[in-house]
Amino acid sequence: QVQPVESGGGMVQAGGSLKLSCTASVPFSKDYDMAWFRQTPGKERELVATINWSAVYVEYAESVKGRFGIFRDNRQNTVFLQMNLLKPEDTAVYYCNTEPATMTWGQGTQVTVSS
């Protein structure tokens, strides 16, 4: 099964920035939007942002609007999440997948924001 590989997480102070990347061993399907999700212990996985194949349509969770940007490079089969003005409540493991999810969930990448 296809499993995405996420990278780019780390530890930053509040107000800082990180750029996450997601790729896979096979091309992402054109039939589904790509999305970033996040999850903290004890909580359900939350949809953060989505982007369609042509990158014309993007959507964000209210909690990240104006701070996060999702974009993609189809030639590199990579989806990115630029995260700015990070807050402690953004601390989570971030995952990518299609929306709805059709791939096996990857390991994710940990983002930790300190106050």
C-alpha cells in the first residue's frame, strides 16, 4: 500500500515558522485532493488544510487561516505546508494523505511549539 512520508517538523518558539513536506513512492492520485492533518494524544485527527490537483482550490481550518499555507509541486510529487506565526496549540503530529484518506497513514512529523 502507498504510504506518504512526512518531514520538516521540529521544535520552535511561538511566533516561529516551519515548512512541512510530504511525498510518496508513487504519484499522488489526481482524483483526490491532498490534505494535511494533525493529531494530539487523546484527540481525533484534525483536518488542517486541503489542496486540489491543480492547486486552484485550497481550504483551511479556521484555527490556521491566515497563518498556514498549503501548496504542491506535482513534478516533485510533493505537498507542502508552510506554517507561520506558530502557537503552542499547533503542537501535534502532522500527517498528509488524500482527502478522504485513501493511503496508509505515515509516521507523521512532530511539531512542537513552545510558549
